[in-house]
Amino acid sequence: MKQWIAGLMLSGFLACALAQAPAGEVVRIRGTVQSLEGNVLTVRTRAGDAARVRLADNAVVMGLAKASIADVTSGKFVGTTTIGERDGALIAHEIHIFPENMRGTGEGHRDWDLRPNSKMTNANVADIRSVGKDRVMSVTYKGGEKKVLIPDNAVVVAYEPADRSELKPGAPVFVNAQKGADGALAASRVNVGLRGQIPPM
């Protein structure tokens, strides 16, 4: 019963958030594909609601596949969601590795909405070293730098090319949508999990 009430509250919260987001604001959608009809992508969100997103004619579909910490090396451009800090370093919840042609995407450090106190940092890996059973990554971006502690349970994924055929019912997706003045959601890119990987962002 408590689970059902919590789900209902989450569902109501998301519906309210989608309705109240100012025009032009980014609305982050996490869930699974319900359908793709023409350019309209319907996503069943984690809260159980259906979000309809109009995709641009030239919308890019990027796949996210499982990777490992060994794939994170100096010079790579990565994004990392962190939650909290320890010993002056941000604690990584996930790391996603960008291909070279996506270098600079979303560069910087900002608040994120995955969980309370979460941050997103897209930056260049300056250095990565082992500290006990964890690794510490130093990243730099225009105007700043951060140290990120990577625990064993951090999820590591890598972007790879994909196409609309991957947007089939049940496929896990993450979408940064823009809310228009009429309340409609639109997007020029969809991130889709490949081979069972759920986008961790």
C-alpha cells in the first residue's frame, strides 16, 4: 500500500513539474519507450506517467553501452554524475565516456536532478590514479577543475552511434527535452541504452 501511495505521489510530482516548467526550460525525461509514431516519442517515465516528446526531423539517437573504469583514461572527455563528497572529492555515481566527435558537449559543472545533492560535471580527464580500492579522477573544464572519487559500484558507460530503430517499446531512454510556450516537449537528441544498459544519468 505504501509503495502504491509513493508511486502515486511521484507520478503527481512529475506531472506537476512538467506542467509548471517555464517555456524554454529543459525537462529531463527518464524511462522506457512506449511508442514512436512518426516524430512523436512517447516515454513511460519512471514515475509511471506518459511523456510525449516531438523529435526534430534530424534528431540524433545516441546509444549508451556498458564500459569499464579501465576505459576512463587521461585525455578522455567524460561526464559524471556525482552525489555528495568525501575527503574533498566528489563521489561518482556514474561516468559516461564521450567519443572524440562529442568533445565539449555540455562542458562545465552544474546542479543535477537525479537525486538530492547530485551534480553533473562534463570535463576533460587530466589524471586518474588508484587510491586504495577506489580511483581518484582529476577533471578540468573551462573555468574550473574537480576531483572525483570513483567507487567500485560506479556505473561506467560509453556513447556509441545508434539510430531510431533502437527506439522500440521497452527500450530505456534519457531525454533532455525543451518545453515550448504551448507546453509541448521537443528534443533534438535521445540517449538510448543498448544491450540491456539503462542510461544512468
